[in-house]
Amino acid sequence: MHIMEGYLPVKWSIIWTVAFLPFFIIGIKSIRQLISQTPEKRMILAMVVAFAFVLSSLKLPSVTGSSSHATGMGFGTALVGPASMGIVGTIVLLFQVFLLAHGGLTTLGANAFAMALVGPVVTYLIYRVMKKAGISFRISLFSAAVLGNLATYLVTSIQLALAHPDEASGMMGAFGKFVGIFGVTQVPVAIVEGLLTVMVVNVLVSSDFIKEQDLFSIKGIVGVKTKKEVAHGAQ
């Protein structure tokens, strides 16, 4: 769920926008590096944006009139890294505001913080930890995409609870209610997104469109080696 227009008090809209801004700037630098070093990767960026937009536009009705949906951030993080997803996620959220009336401009900072920052970072960390532990590529990718999706909704629930604490039980009580509402439909949606992410990435790897070792680049560069990697390869 995206937090709808006007649902957050002005104070919280400003707080989440300011909190997300540094990571948005990092994303701009990452995208510039990606395009300057490998201009042909623009097609991958366009594919990531399109995939995330379409996937996150498919809503599953939840209780109390809310809805759950996939985010596409796991797929994007795998292809262009977590840094670039700050821009990709923001673009997707803006498309949804103007084309589908999902979310809102005043809540853009909060939605971007949850979906374009927390989701990709959690996805990246889970994948790296599991791969380092010797777990297979597919299981690591699936787990990362699922947990990245759930992390987004966990943060959204925190944002809503902070802005609208329960009169009796306060912020924690409100958080429990929001998590319970979204969890009913979000858990199966996250699992489906994980499976779909593995399927699509596996097809791209199998067709040599991308290489497995190029996935989840910390700098957001697909197919571009760092100086350390270049030096290692020359030895």
C-alpha cells in the first residue's frame, strides 16, 4: 500500500522527505555513473522501471478497504544495485501518482523511503548474507525479494503508526493493527513476487543478457567492474 495523498500530517511528510533526500542524491550519482560508463545500460534501467511500475500497479484487495501489491524492487536491485533504486523507485511512485492516482505528492517522501530505500537495502543485504553463507543463487534471490517486499510494508506500518497512534495503546498498538491489516494479503503477495523475480532473473541469466556475478552491484553498475576487480582480473 502507498500512503495516500493528505493522509500524513505535514510534519511527518516533511520528516520522511528530508530523511529520504540524501539517498535520492546518492541515487542520482549512481545513475549518472551507470549511464556515463555504460550508456547501453539505459535499456536495463528502462526495463527495471517498467517492470516495477507494472508489478506494483497490480493491487490485491485487503481488509478495511486497503490493498497490497508487489513492489518490483527486488528485481531492480538485482539488476542495478540498491543505490540506483532510490531514483527508480521514485520514478515509479511518480508514475503511479499521475497515471493511477496511487499514493500522493505530499506522501512521496514517506512512500519512497519505504519502497525505494528500505526495500532495496534489505533485499541487497539479505542476498549478500545468504550468498556468503553458501546458499544457492535462486534461494538467496527469492528470500531477498520476499523479505525486501515485507520490509517495505513493515516500514509503511511504522510510518502510519507514528502519524496516527492509537488513542488507547499508542504507537505500538497502532503498529500492531496496521501490520495485521496488511499482513493478511501482503505475505502471499511477497511470496509471489519472490518467485516471479527468480523466474525473470533466471531467464535473463540463462540467455546471457546479464551475468550472475554482475547481480546486486553495490554501486548500482551492471557489467562494470570496480578498479579492484579489474586489477584482480589482470593478475
